[in-house]
Amino acid sequence: MADRARSRSLLTWRRLKWASFAHSTVYLLLLFSAFTGELEGVKPLLGWGHGVGWIAMSLGAIAAARRRIIPVRLAVAIAVLGGIGPFFGTIEFVRLGRRGKHPQEAGTVGTAWR
């Protein structure tokens, strides 16, 4: 029971949002490296960061959607479209934030996102 309460406190809207922004930044640097030939020394780290980041974001998004921390549409953007590019999840976080349809600090998603 304590593990569930702890994992619930670790999985928040704000943490997922910033993890999505960080993952998008890693992916952007990976694309920059691939197209320009720069950053060759860190390209493998960026590739691993993107791969492991996508897996972690997908698992986090699925768990957060099950707990109603994020809407299912956002979880799909992260888990499914995130394999193509993590920008989909980041854009969805921004879109929901601008519309005011995200939970407050400790809240969970209700029906406002539908």
C-alpha cells in the first residue's frame, strides 16, 4: 500500500510535462546531430536517451492515464506517436495547459478534458 501511495505522489501532471519537454529536447539534439554531423561524440548517448526516455514516458503515461492524472488522448500522444517523435506529447501538454484543462498542482483529471 505504501508503494502505491509513493508511486502516486511521484507521478504528477507537472513531472510528466517536464519529462516530456526534456525528452523532446534530447530528441531535437539527436535530430540536429544526425542532420548536421555535429555532436558525434554524444550521438549514442542521445540515441539511448531517446529510446529509454520513450519507454519510460510511455510506461509513465499509461500509468498516469489509468490513475486519471492525464487524459487518454495525451497518453496516446506520448506512447503511440512518441515513437515517431516526442513532440506530439509536448504539444499536447502545451495545448491542454493553454486551454486550462489540466489539473492543478495535486489534482487529477476529471471530465474537463473531454
